[in-house]
Amino acid sequence: MAALDGKKILVIATNYGVEQDEIVVPTDQLRERGATVTVAAKESGPIETLVGDKDPGKSVDSDTTLDGVTAGDFDALVVPGGTINADTIRQESVAIDLVKAFVEAGKPVAAICHGPWTLIEAGVLTGRTITSFPSLQTDVRNAGAEWVDQEVRVDETGSTIITSRNPDDLPAFVDAIQASLV
């Protein structure tokens, strides 16, 4: 029996600009660990990823759209980064509502790199300690949170928020997601 058998994880993204490894690695590794992972994009169709925010990456199939999912159907939420993806998805009210619903339900929310912009927009960081890509430090502080430079930060103030800085932190990020669900 795999560690995450029976767990359902939602990954949300736009259809362009997601950092390749920040969607591919967690999705693949969480599935390998037994979770059912659903990838929801803004629109139906593929997600065109980027490497380093500029070079074309793999195309990732979406399973559904953001409008087609509810927090009640999942055990955890993952928000990958990529500057373009993160800046775009934080403007999607359905994505913000999903983040809020997961936090209000006490379900883990994991965001990496620029992904915490979505958490900032959702207003769920007050009094918390998180990490992110370093350029988000001021945004994090302005949202009422403390920023730390760590490969992974798990804040359990009320609900669980898991954050990491960049693709180099993916092993610790995925392990922390698993740990929050077992």
C-alpha cells in the first residue's frame, strides 16, 4: 500500500507559463506515492509549461477546468509557480475562491516559487510564516506574513500551508505535502 492511497490532490494552473518542474514533479511524484492527482487549468486543453520562465517546456494535460472542481472533493491543493502562471492565476476569482475554501476547510495548501502570490491574493497569510521565490519577500510581508529563506516551510497556524522557494526545493516540498496527508 502506497503512503497516499485514497488521497485526492488538486493542482491548479493557467494554460501557459507554469514552471515545468513545479507542475510535473509534484504531480508525478504524488501519483507514484498513491495519490489521485487532478490537474485543473483555467481552460480545457493542454498546459504549456516554461523552463526558467522563458524556454518552452513540456505540454501537460489538464484533467478539468478550475470551474469544474470544488475544494470538498479533495484532500489538498497544490499551486505551482512560474512567474507568468502565478501572476495570471491570482487574477482568477475561481482560483482565489478555491484557495480560501481549502484553508477554511483546514485542508493543506502547498505553493512553490511564485505560487504564493495566489495565497497573498486570497488573503490567507496574515500571521503566518512562509517562504517563496525571494522576489516575493515584500509582497509576503505586506500580506501580514513573515518571510523566511528555507527550502520548505510548513506553517500550521490554523490550517497547513506548505511553501518552497524554487524547483531545487521540490524533493522537500513533495515530502512535506505527503507528510501533511498521512
